[in-house]
Amino acid sequence: MKPSGVKTFFIQYRNTEGRTRRLVLGQYGTLTPENARDLARKKLTAVAEGADPSADRNAVRAGMSVKEVCDWYLEQAQAGRLLGRNRRPIKASTLKMDRSRIETHIKPLLGARLVSGLTLQDIEGMQADIAAGKSARGRKKGRGGRSTGGAGVASRAISTLRALLGHAARLGVIGSNPAEGVRQLAVGTRKRRLSEDELRHLGRVMHEAAAEGEHPTALSAIRLMLLSGFRRMEALGLERPWFSRNEHCVRFPDTKSGAQVRVLGEAAMDCIEAQTTREGSLFVFPADWGDGHFIGVVRVLQRICRKAKLEDVTPHVLRHTFASVAGDLGFSELTIAGLLGHSARGVTQNYVHLDTALIVAANRVSVEIAILLDGGVSAERPEKSLREHLALAVAA
């Protein structure tokens, strides 16, 4: 009997493993003492035969819905209790993307379904619905993008669902992972890069936009991404203490692939040092207000590209352009991987260090792109500037 006066009948027993269990039979009033005793005899008889009625009831309750498992995953990952592929707690940036896919696609389409009843047909059907735009939505109020569906979005949502169900199955929250064996939509790799002519044109338009009052921080961040091959958030989140001109590098305490040392060329380092510092902020690209870093680079890039009539240009295209220019200059895939900070694909990757070869490569690529960007601004700079910067690269 609880302090509230509620009376409940239950039995207590030991299962075959010797563990003490309690099983609630029902409340007084719903059950009479005679009913409760009869029910208790039946349950205890089953215990004597090796059954565990409390575990069976919990198993029924554990018939969790997709929504409940998603919520469990988000809670556990947020607390750092789940490990990702690199055997480290799942990163906040990864969790943010997972949360977006869960709330936008997975819960609306499968949230009410029991995990135990899911089939591959159900999961691949969700993938087809996302690709067709069934879970698409317009732009939210305030900050936040829109969801338009598509094969890439659908495939990534399936990856998130399979991963979170895998965590739940591995830790015994659900019996098995119904997404094992699911076939994901093929997503073609993006081949978009900026050509030499496009880089010259983009540089000219950026110069015009700067004269017209476009946001200088965003323009500088776009330039740095082109000159360094940094990912968008690597550039925007860059802090000054991480940067060393003497060592030609930035020491990132954390990236998509963990802590990294990334080599920078002269032109990229010039871009960083040209940014004015703001009192109290460690960021190279501080926000206009508050303590954070600048975040509005995508919208500025879209405005610049509309003005330049360049299509399908994203921050990733800027990174791909850096890698493509490096390839055009004859650098090996291993060197390009070292410049971009790609995760190791083999033992040889461990031999990419801050050696002369990487520094020369970073200088050559950043100078080449800087010359192309500035070619539309000054007709007399290119040849002279190229000789100067290549001399610096060889000296390094």
C-alpha cells in the first residue's frame, strides 16, 4: 500500500538465474484478494516450470516504437554514452545532423511504428518517400533551412536510422536491427569544380561586391576556403591560437576526422592575417554580435554566385576546386589527401607529415588560386606574383 492509499497485489520470486523479481498483478478493487491469489498461483506455477513472467512483461513493454528508440538514441548520444566509428563519443555536429534527419524524416514517416514490426520493405519504402519529397517542408521560421527530399537526403536518413537501431540492438534495447541489409539509393558523387575562367570571374565579382558593401567577413571566409581547401565549419570556426605562420599550419583540436594539423600556403596565411581582430574574440571570422563565429557565409556565397551567374556552387565545391587545382598542378592523391585532411585510407597515410613537400604543395595551390581570383582585379599582378610566391614555396 502506497502513502497515497493505492493498494496493489504483486508476487515476488527468484528466476532460474537466482535473481529476485517482482510482478505486479493488479490494483485492489480491480482484483479481489481471491482473484489475486488465483492469478498468483498461476504465475508462480509458471515460475516453477522455468518461466520468468516479469521479464516477459518487460519484453512486451520493450516493443518500442521508432520514435521511442530515436529519443533514446538522441539522449544517450547527447550524454556521450554511445561511441561512433572512431570509437569516440558521437560528435555534437554529427548529432545535430542526426537530430535533423530524425525530426524531419524518420519520425513523421515511421515514428509511430513498432520497431519489432518493421520490415526491410517498410524502411526502403520510407527511403522512396523521402526521395519523392513526401517529408519535404518549407523554410522554418527563424534560422533553419528547408527540406526538399531527394536521393541524397533519403540515403543519409537511412544511414542514420540503421546506425541508431544498430546501437539499440547492440545494447539490448531492442531485439534486433530491422534495417540490417537495407539497400540505399545510389548517390552520384559531385563533380562540380570551378574552372580557371570561373575563378577569375568569381574573383572579379567578389571584388565588385566588396565595393558595393557586401559583408567583408563572408567574402574573406569564401576566399580562405578556396585558398586552403578547408571545410565550411573548419574555416568559420578557426581560432587564432590554432594558426602558426612560422609552421605553415593550423592545428585543429577537432575536425570531422579528429584532431589534425593542416598545412597552409602563403596566400592562405595572408588571408588569415588580413582579418581584423575583435577584442574578446579568438575567432578569425567573429560573428557580428555575440561571442560566436560568423555563420552567414552560405547566403553570401549564393548572392555572389547569382551575381556571377555561376550555378551549383556550394562551400564543398570550393573545397573540391582546391583539390582539383592541386591535381592540375601534378600533385599526387596522397599529397592532396594530406592537404585536405582526409582520414587515413592505408598505412602510407601515416607518412604524410609537415614536410617540405606538403608546404610546397600548399604554397603552389594557394598561390595559383589567388592569382586566378585576383586576375580580374589587377592585370599586372599575375606573372610577377606567381614568380614571387613560387620563390617562397621553393625556399620553404
